[in-house]
Amino acid sequence: MAVTTRRRLLTLGAALAGTAALPATGAWAGEREHGPRPLWRAHAHNDYEHPRPLYDALDHRFGSVEADIWLVDGELLVAHDAVDLDPSRTLESLYLDPLAARVRANGGAVYRGHRKPLQLLVDIKTEGASTYLELDRRLRRYRHLFTTYDHGRVRTGPVTAVISGDRAARVPMEAQKVRRAFYDGRLADLGGPAPASLIPLISDNWTLNFTWLGVGTFPEAERAKLRQIVSTAHARGQRVRFWATPDQPGPARDALWGELLAAGVDHLNTDDLAGLEAFLDAHERA
């Protein structure tokens, strides 16, 4: 049977089974045994706006997905803007329940055969402290699903929840001895006293810190600044992500993504799932 035909049949079988389709590249035997190779550096920005929230990102093997939440009448609803709120689109229905089911089906992992956790970045759009406390109550219902901070120790689970958005969420999080989520820091937190057990991720707006948008030569001073940010974060066990990077397909985006990879940036932000998947696969083969 031709390789292309075999892949088509397996992709169809994976879809019918509710699992991620096989990627276009990779060792056949390894994929059969362990499942598709995840793209841990791929971050699905505004993931919930795709036709199939979560599932589209998983089909493209993304290692990180982002959901914006609003606390409305005691429910955690997922949407970018208040006008788009829909009572049926809850955090549980779009993310928590599907992730729990997938982890059960895959023997304790989001990606079968790969124990590294998927990152679920939860961007809080309503008041941070009250929304986080409600989120914390929901996360407790999913035993063994989430990476947990427990009296100074971190126990890794299939999914790591990281809280972004309204900064007031940090106050109740810092007070907790046990929590199932972590805090998304900013460049102002880089090198600060908070450990990676609270702030494992440093995220910031690219355009507020760099002028280069992928056209022409990356200024050497900005390249040095980027690499210093990554080096400082990695020395403390923290990962780095930038949002507001160019996302229109073309040479500028590819050039900027290439510099981010070369500097060791941990998550590349995109709304173009297929585009980033193809870019990372091509970089892997290069």
C-alpha cells in the first residue's frame, strides 16, 4: 500500500476515533507506538475561535492552547468579547471535560506516549481575584488532570493551567498552599523574587519591547535583548512567550518566528494552526 494512501486511511481512522490525525512527517513506527510528535512550542492564541476549539489545536499537535474566560452568574464562559458570550460555551464543555476524556483514553497523557503536559493558558477577562477563585473550585473537580503546587512541591500532571489576564488573580494564588494553576508573569517579573513554582511563564507584548516586525535585518541590539530575556528566564526555570507578533503568512512572519526559535523562545503565538505546524515541521527537517 502506498505511504500516502496508508496515511489517508490512518488519518480517517484517527478522526473517527476522536484522536489527533497523524502529522505529515515523522517516523512511521514511532508514530504508531507513541502517537504524533507534539509541537510543544506551538501556542494556539484565541484557540476558542477555531471551528473546533481544542480539537483543531490537538489535531495540529499544539503543545499550548489559550482560552479567555468571563465569570458570568457563577459560570465560566469562554469568549474574546462580552458581546460573544454564550451560556453553552463554558470552560468545562470546551476544554476541561474534553481534556479529561482524552487523558483517560490515552492512558494518562494528552498525547499518547508523551508525558510532557499540555499548557492551558487561561486569560481572565473579568475581575481577577473572584474569577480565579471560581476557576480554582472548578479545577479541583478534575483530580489528577492538572499539574499541582502542593506546599512548595510541584507535581506534574497531564495539563498545566497558567493564569493570565487580569492581574488581581495573583493575590489569591500567592496565598494558596495548594493550587492547580500557575501565574503568567510579565517582563517586569523577570529576575524578580517569585519562583518558577508560581511564575513558570513570562509573557509580554512583542511590539512594546521590540521595533522589528520581520522586515529587513533584525537589529543586533534587539537580538541581544531577546536572547538575554530568554537566558535570564531559563536560568530560573521559566519559559518565554510573546504575543502581538506578526501573524500574516509571509516572509516577515517566518523571519520573526525563525529569530524566536534561534533565541530559544519557548512558545510561538499564532491563530494560523496549519501555518505554524508547517513552519515548525520544516524547521525540524532543516
